[in-house]
Amino acid sequence: MAAAGDGYAAREVLSHEGFRTRLTRAEQQALSAAVQSSGLGRGAIPADLMADLLSAVTMNEATISCAGHENSPAAMVTGASTAITRS
């Protein structure tokens, strides 16, 4: 799968008459495949899928944030002192 940057570069090369005429058929096909697999020109993500994606990102962000706080040095010290106080 091509990265988006690869797709942009491939699209630029294919759109430039001077470059395109020097490419072999195999090179043109490879560049076209890079553009296609990058998703360029496919339009926007449908609203319902975008909502699902943003919801997943928000949940993951919250999970990562909580995990980061639990493993932070301050949380570890606070947790350790709480455990000692309870003993």
C-alpha cells in the first residue's frame, strides 16, 4: 500500500507531459497503482463512517491518556504512598 505522499508524487509525475512521455508502460502502471492505492481522487469519507472513525479516535485518545497517567512517575509515587498508607 502506498503512502499518501507517494500518491501525490506519482500523480504529479503522471500529470506532467514531459515526464509521462518518458515512462515505460510498466512505470506508468506502477505510478497509477500508487495513486489508486493512496486513495487520492476517491472523494470524502461518508459522514456515518467519519463519525465512527472520530468516535474510535476519541475513545483511543482517552484510553492512551489514562494509561499515560497511570504509568507516570507522579502516579507511581502517589500509588506507592497510598499502598504504604493502607498497610
